Amino acid sequence: MAMKNFDYNDFFESNRKRLKLDDFLIARVIAEYKGGYKVKDANGEYTAKITGKQIFNASTREDYPAVGDWVAITKLNDEQAIINKILPRKTIIKRKSINRDEVQVIATNIDVAFIVESVNRDFNLNRFERYLSITNDGGITSIIILNKIDLISENELNQMLTQIKNRFGDINVIPISTLTNDGVDKLKECVLKEKTYCFLGSSGVGKSSLINKLLEEDIIKTETIGSRTDRGKHATTNREMYFLKNGAMVIDNPGMREVGITDVKSGINQQFDDIITMAEKCKYADCTHIHEPDCAVLSAVDSGELDKEKYQNYINLRKEAEFYKMTKFAKKEKDRKFGKFLKTVKKDIYD
């Protein structure tokens, strides 16, 4: 298979030449495990590790390879390789790590993200907006999937579709059931040759089952949801890329109970562009849209022009992004001062 079959294009080739990586083979990261990776090139698959130099130079998790990355490798043998460098990423999906002010890279170099919610237990417009904010910020097109429609009536489904249209406009939505196969053909039509896709959603919404449908065989392990708790289980524990018969690539991700927001201000502004447009009419240029007089956004909420829940979600996401940016800056300042302290100590010792 040629490299272009893996979604390798002029963007990556020009960066390979710019970085002068002619002495290395180029491969794609197709799986991430604890302590290692699996990479694939035109000749085969290899287990791989990064160099000690990369670990030493890494300042954040974004400096480590992620599923979807194109990397420069050195083959050790027919089964093992060393990852020497990560090529610049064309797109990226990332979130704030749970309980840490760190970025977690979900996947890279994605063409389309399928955002999956199940209609029986998971349907939440605010959560859709969280996912859309991080995919928008990463430069990725998104499609909403409403899964398990066999569990609700046609009238209930139409109500959900109306809510989505009222909140998100003409975004592409695929109602689907892996049990009855309703909507499966429509999903397959969206998955094109030599393009990369990923599935995002909470545990138990059926991401792995959907990919199995695309693979046309049950390759990925799936779990049933407990009837008493109605909570999903982590059937997928590692991020991994799968290759479809039609030449497309799809990435399965572990379920995300929380979608923490990082510094994705541009993604939030893109998702809430109607609010951004309203804000241009505010009296104050630095209006927070929370308590100021003559705030066009608050006026729109009061009049009913702007949905209150959408407004509140916008404020919450913006606060999260600002808080993350603030803590990130504080950490950098702390590291800078510590580095300055070390230089002073060294100077005192050696002078």
C-alpha cells in the first residue's frame, strides 16, 4: 500500500522535507499503549518506543506521539522500531486531563469526528457543545450520531432532532441503530477512502459497535450496559486505528465521562458565533455578558431570542477555557522562576 492510502498528503510531505527527515522512514501511529506504540508504514506494522531524548525534551503530553500522528522512525528489525520525531499535526483533538491541569491528546490528523450520544441515557445538548468546541478548535469537521434509536419512539426521536436543529442549525445528524441497522448505510456513505475518522462519546454509547458495523465484523470487544445502573463500561481501553475495506481509517477511543476544556477559545467562539455577533452590540468592548448594563447578550436572553441553557453553557465553557489558560500561565511563570533560581545557584557554586 502506498503512503497516500493512509491519508498521507502534501501537508505532511512538505513538513518532512522542511525538517530534513530524508534519512528516516515515515509511519503512522495506529495504537497507543502504556509504555509504547504501534506504527504502520507501507511495508508493515511495528511496536515502537520514543527515544530518551524525546522524553527529556518533552514539556507537555502534546510532545508525545498520539494515534493519528505521522512520525519519523528507524526500524530495529521486522517487528520493532524507534520513533525519532513527530511531524507537525494538521488537526488535533485534545481535552483537559481529569484532575490535572494537563492536556490529553485524543487523536491527531483527523478529517471528521463522529460525536456519539445514545438516545436512551446520554442525550445532552450541552455535552454536544463541549465536543463541538474542541473539534472546532482542532480544525475538524463534526457529525452528530444519535445511537440506539430502536429504544425510543419515532415521535421522541423527532423531538430530539428538532432540539438539535434549533441549537446547532444544519449540522449533519445520523440517527442510527446497530440492532436494527437503521442508519448504518448512511454512516457508511460518510466514510470515504483515504480519510481518517474518529468516534467520540461517553462509555456505553456504542462507539465500538458502530465501528464493528463499518468493519463488517466484530473485531472490537463490546460491553452491555447494566440495566440497574444504566451506566456504560469501558469496552475500549486503548486508542487504536482500524482500517476499513473501503480504504478509510477510523479511530476508536475510550469513553469520556468528562470533556474538560483547554485553551480552545477559538473553538468556543466558532461554536457560539451567534453570541459573538450579538456581543458586538454590547456597550462595553470588554463586556463579560454576566452583569454589565446595556449588554446585548443578556438582553437577548431576557427577550427569549437567545436560549438560556445555550447562554449558560457558553459562559461555563468560556470560564473553563480562561481558567485553564490562567493556570497554564501560572505554571509557566513558576517554571521560569525555578529555572532562574537554578541558574543563580549554579553561578554561586561555580563562581
